[in-house]
Amino acid sequence: MAGRIHMSIKEIKLMANTIRQDVIRMLLEAKSGHSAGSIGLADIFAALYFHVMYHDPKNPEWEGRDRLVLSNGHVCPVFYATLANAGYFPKEELLTLRKLGSRLQGHPHKGSLPGIENTSGSLGQGLSIAAGMALVAKRENKRWRVYCITSDGEHNEGQVWEAAMLAAKYKLGNLTAIMDRNNIQIDGFTEDVMPLEPLAEKYRSFGWNVIEIDGHNVREIIDACERSRAVFNKPTMIIAHTIPGKGIPYMEFLSEWHGKPPTKEQADEAIKLLEEERKEIEEER
Ligand SMILES: Cc1ncc(C[n+]2csc(CCOP(=O)(O)OP(=O)(O)O)c2C)c(N)n1
Ligand SMILES: [Mg+2]
């Protein structure tokens, strides 16, 4: 049905746990792919698709849907797992990730799979795409919003800052961007490769509404998205502080996990830890 899938906080946490387990199984089967960023974004994707966004998995092209632009396309395992759990396509298909002929390629391709609004993989372009969509929606008085997931590493690219200027110029209050501030990129820590801080001050000085959150706190994610909806004359950047590889200690904070899959032993260990976390969530009030 067109509208929102209105899960409770606890249900969203369980869904994020399911998505993490799916990502581990997908990457193990594919024997390649991006682990750390995908695992770190599970809470944000679960909150967006199972609470915040208006969408309809049975009618992916519903005109009134909110649009999600994924800019850092390499984290698509978390996106695919979220879409499958929401009902966009059968969950069995998740295990075809990166296989020849699969609709689930290593980077998302618009037109191949329902629910994908933009082709990505080449970093730095998503915020521009999202701003363009939001500009159209504003000019045509549409009620739908644009959500853009962007990474910290891709903020090395000048195009991101061009998009930031444009979105502020056109007062795109219908645009909510969420930055995966996980401090790593392909070759190390962001602050070593190309210092980005002070990110909040930079976005504020570019004319954006900026909200900083713990990107694993589902309530904070939902609240920030709701607050962004109440600001009409500025785009919002939610800087979500996340832990790459969250919940899997051998993976957490390590850029070496940016782009490699787990071995069978590592995957078994991860599933065991995630099952323990699941029990803890189930016991919460
Ligand atoms: C235009 C472009 N340049 C370089 C790359 C290669 N690349 C792939 S991922 C990545 C690191 C990006 O950092 P981030 O998205 O923060 O990585 P994560 O946090 O997911 O590890 C790079 C440089 C690319 N995909 N596109
Ligand atoms: Mg990063």
C-alpha cells in the first residue's frame, strides 16, 4: 500500500539486525563486495524504509513516493537487503549479488531493479542528482521529498560542494541528505587522506540546516528526519556518526574492511554475534 511502513523502534532495530545478517551472507556468497560501510548503514536504511519514507514496494514507481538517492553506490548490499526485506523483490535473489546476469550488480543500476532511483558507483554525483530531483519537486509543488545517502570519503570531490551551493541557492527544504560519517575511506582515515572537518560548520556556512546524530540510534535518526521536514527554506544535512562494521568487532573502524568480504569463519562469527545482539534487542521493553 502506498504510504509508510510504520514499524516501532524495536522492530526497526530487529530489521537492522536482519539486514546486517543478510549483508554478511550476500558478501560471503559473492566472495567480494564492500563490508564496513554496508554494515554501518543498516540502522539508517532500516529507519528510512520502515518508518520515515513514503513509498510502496508493490508499486515502486508510485508518483507520490519519496525518492532515495544512494550516492556512495558501493554500499549497495545494505540497500538491496533493505529493498528485499521491504518487499521490492524476493529475498532469495539477494544471494545473486555480483553474479553474471544478476539484477544485483556490485554497484546499483537504475532500471535493473525496482526501488533504485539512480545509477551510482562513481562517487561524488549523488547530491547533484538529489538536488536536481528536489528542484523539480519544488517547482512542480510535489509533496514528495528527496533523501540522499552520501559518504564522508566522497566529500573529497568538488562536485559535492557544487551541489551543496545549488541546493542552498534554491532553498531546497524538500531535500534531506544523510552523511555516513564513519571516518574511513578506501585507503585509510578520512582525516589523513584529505581532512574534511569542520563538516558541520562547512555545511552551515553553505546555508544548510545541519543536524548531528548517532547513526546507530534509531530514535535519533527518525527525529532528525522529522526535524528536517519542518525546515522549509533550507536543505538539511544530517551528519550521522557511524561505526564502520558496527557490531562485528574484527571489522569495526578498520579501513581494510572497506572493500573486502568475510571468509566462511569470519561470516559464521559475525552471524553468531548478530544473533546474540538480536536476543538482546528482543529482550528490550
Ligand atoms: C569518482 C570515484 N573515484 C574513486 C572511486 C573509488 N572508490 C570507491 S569507494 C572509495 C572510498 C570512498 O570513501 P567512503 O565512501 O567514505 O568509503 P567507506 O566509508 O564506505 O569505506 C573510493 C575512493 C570511485 N568509486 N569513484
Ligand atoms: Mg566513509
